[in-house]
Amino acid sequence: MGTKILSVRFDVTDNHRLEVYRRGGGYRALEKALRITGDELIEEVKRSGLRGRGGAGFPAGMKWSFVPKNTDEPKYLCVNADEGEPGTFKDRKILELDPHALIEGIVICCRAVGIEKAFVYVRGEYDFPLARLREAVSEAYSAGYLGRDIQGSGTNVDVVVHRGAGSYICGEETGLIESLEGKKGQPRPKPPFPAVVGLFGCPTVVNNVETLSTLPWIVTNGAEAYAALGTGKSTGTMLFSISGMVERPGVYESEFGVNLWDFIEKSTGGVTGGRALKAVIPGGSSSPILTAEEARRTNLDYESLAAAGSMLGSGAIMVLSEDVCIVKALEVVMRFYAHESCGQCPPCREGTFWLHRLVSRIERGGGKRDDIDKIVDICPDMMGRTVCVLADAAAMPAASYVNKFRAEFESHVEQHACPMKAVKVGEPG
């Protein structure tokens, strides 16, 4: 909806190939970036208001500015292409259909911060996207867009493509860094932050695929043009992975500020089979759930979703129809987080285990009314008490599902079974 920045070339045949990307204007932004200073590039990105699209939404230009300018240590860029948040598959589209946009963004970032080596950490399961990216990197080296003295500018950038081993926690920036160093993928305590002490103990920028792929448009069109899109502190556009009970699941781009449910309906055709909407998970499995009423009155931007008690996160929108069992949906989410906890922090290791155990017991029909209260009681003791936010990512949805759909949990306890299994959609329950 509105201006397209990231998905504008998704339908261009063979756009993953360098010659096609260049015919569409590819690498012109890099040529422009190579003619201006790194400080000017950082200020341009700051003025654009671009926020990191990996989930936290931290301003990209500000993150770059934290990297020490006068240091004898090498600086690194870590590109987060792990994309392990359930429901998220937007970065995969970029890797498959527009990998040179990412490479161009990588070099622009490196030019801005004074980095000469970048590592792209790709989710282990992404076999085809990985092959596409490696092919594009090879083409970029051959054409002089990577390597030494890029386009005669004196800028040197090397890119290493690294395949992950299938751990959700390696999507957390310091867990990613630990994994790249050959260690167990466990997050580090912060501070120090990666901008000062990151990969191999050196200053490091960590940005995700979508963030970096936006840079060529900003450099070409200017910070003011980008900041004019969207609303408030949510500038520009974002790719949204929409899945669940919708007619046309997929990746869709929109400016910020549009109504959440209007965007879903217009993009996907609405809930499948004409069924009623029950709930929307707006930002990946870690985001608190929204009721149908909340989704219809909430806009799609960082501030509006925070005001609604949820978050934009990774932009993974999951739609639940009237026949979905909320208890079962939560059991699936809790099973995931219990499995993916690295075990480093007791509130996370024990908390995710107990949340899954309680929800699973209720879902199977063996739960007690006290189990419902225990779920809510456990959550505050998990949040803000661990090295990373995986515990929060489990606690936030758990509390929201129970608080907003408590009647369903109570029905499971009272009937010792899932009441949804005995109800046919469209018939009285």
C-alpha cells in the first residue's frame, strides 16, 4: 500500500542476477555513497528515521554513530539473516529475489562506518536463499562492487556468507556474534554493547537484512523523502509476513500508519472462507495477541501497537479465525520457546519449561483452575531478569492470551477437553 521500496523489484524476472539489477538502477546509490564521507552517510540515515527491522526498532543511524571513529581495531558488520522468529519470512524474499539490494546496502553501511569486513549470518534452513546470496556475492566481486578499492574509491569491503546451525537464539545479536566466533550460541551480558566490544572483541554493527536493503533507496532519494513516508517516529515502509487463516498469505509492503485490519484485508483478501476474525498476532510469536476489536482500531506502526499493548516486532502478522483454539495456539508458542531457550538464565530455562507444561496440561484436558492463575503469576518473574529477551518473548504472549481469552482456558478446565473440537463453525456452540 502506497510507495514500494523493498518489494518494487520482487516481480522482475531474474532480478537476482547482477545485469538485471543494474538495468533497474542497481548500484547507482553505491556510486553516490562512495563520493560522500562516512559521517555524511550516517547523518543522512539518522535524518531518514530508519529504524532496525529485526524486531527492536532501534534507529539505525544512531546505532552506527556509537561505533568508535578513532580506533586501531578493525570494525565489523554482522548482517542478521537468521530470521528465526515464528511467522517471519520477509528477509527470505529479499535474499531470493533481490540479493544485490542487500549487498549494495552492506557496502553503503561499511562505507559510512569505516568497516572493511562483513559477515552475513544466514538461517541454517535457508538453503535456496543461501545459494542465491552466494551467487550474488560472487557476481558483485567480479564486477568490482566488493573487494579492494571498490569502483576506484579506495573503499575496501569483503563479505563472508556464514550458514547458521538452526538456533533461534542466534538471531539475538550477541548470540549471533558468539556463534560466528565458533562458540555456543548464547547471548552475552550487556554492556559492553557490540558497537564497542562485538565480534572478536572489536567494534561491530549488527543490522538485519531489511534494514540494510533499505539504504540504497534512502541514498538515492534522500533522507527527507524517506522521512515523509509513514508517520511520527515510524518512518518509511516495512515488509510484513502475513500468515494464518487468510485467503492469500505472503509478504506485503506498506507505509506505516495504515489501519492494521484494513491492510490485512486489502492485501490478503481477509479471513479464509468468510469466517469471522478472532485475533491477530501483529509482530511475530513473541508479541502480545490482539483481539479482533483491537486489531480493527489499531494502526500499523511502532507507537500505535505499543499503545495497544503489543509490538511491531519483526512484522510477522498471524491471523486467527473464529475456529482456532487459543489454548492450543499458546501451547504451540510455549513449546517453541521452551525448546529454544539456551538454558543460560534460570528465569528463562525454568520459566519457559513451566509455562509450556501448564498450558499443555490445560490443552490436553488435565488442567486445574489454579493452573490458569499460575501462568499469569509466572510471567512477571521472567521479564527483565535475563541476559536476553527470550524469557520476555515467552512471557508476554502467555500473559496476553490468558488475560484476553481467559474464558477459553476456563472452558478447557471445566470440560476436561477442548470445547472447540465439538463446535462446527457457523453453528451454535
